[in-house]
Amino acid sequence: MSEPDVSQAELRALIDKQAITEVVLRYSRAVDRGDEALLRACYHDDAVEDHGGSFLGPASDYIAAILPTLHSERLMTHTVTNILVDLEGPSRATCEAYYLSFARYPVAEPPFETLTLARAVDRMEKRDGVWRILRRNLRWEWNREQPIAETWARGGIGDPAILLHGGKKPNDVLYQG
């Protein structure tokens, strides 16, 4: 059985969908590692951020508003799942992605952790050969909070005193030679 021929249009679509997926993944890296430059590169200069009732306005203002959190030592992890990209011509697309995010609030009284599922529906646009977010519409799906209880599988993962942890830019292993 022979492989079907892949057209140039199909190949271009795969390349564009991969590029859009990487924008979504870089967004998560940027917020989790506190990488402001990388976060700004995910958006067009005229982009709009609709963060599901907590912010609506220019994406540049959204980034400015979250800078204290980005640069704090607060632990955040955004896991991206269920990415679906619908191309709408050569330079426009809609991307739907689910974000499962974990955050720890150690200075709250009492300290707690939160697990949240949200969904982003991004209007993407390709300008000068580069895909970026033109408008993000984030919607909250559910949230669960609990007291901090970090035991590293009750010691099964290893001695917590010697486990190596991720960090923010430039202290994370990603940014070190």
C-alpha cells in the first residue's frame, strides 16, 4: 500500500498548526517561568486579552498587571491539553486550548493551593510570517482549593531536602547553559 501524496496546502496547514500550538505552549512557559519577553512575544502589539472577567483590555496592559505575579517566587504550573486549531485562510485561525493550572499561595492565611481548569479561545493572526495571539478569550471551567500538603508522595519520590526544583527566569534550568 503506497502512502498518499501530501499537497503543498496540506503541508502548509500542518506547519501553521504547529506554529500556533507552539505559541500556546510558549505562553505557558512564559507565565510559569516569569519570562516577560517571551510572554510579550506571544501577542501582537494590538492584541486584546479577555481573561474571563478578571481583565479585559490591551494584552500589553494585562501583562503589566500580572508582572508582580510573574516575577514573584509563587509556584505556578500551566499544563496545556486538548489543543484544536481551525485555520481560516492563510493568515487567520482560531485555537481552542484547555489549561490546567496549579498555583500555591504560601503567604495567604491559611496557606493554600489551587487547581483550576480554564479554556482559551484565541484568535490568531499571522503577520510577516509569524503567528501570534490577536485576541484571547479565556473562560473558567472549574476550580478546587486545598491546604498545602507537600509530602512528595509521602517520601516515595525522594528526600524532599535534596530534590531539585524549577524556578523563575534566569534561575530555572531552562535558562542555564
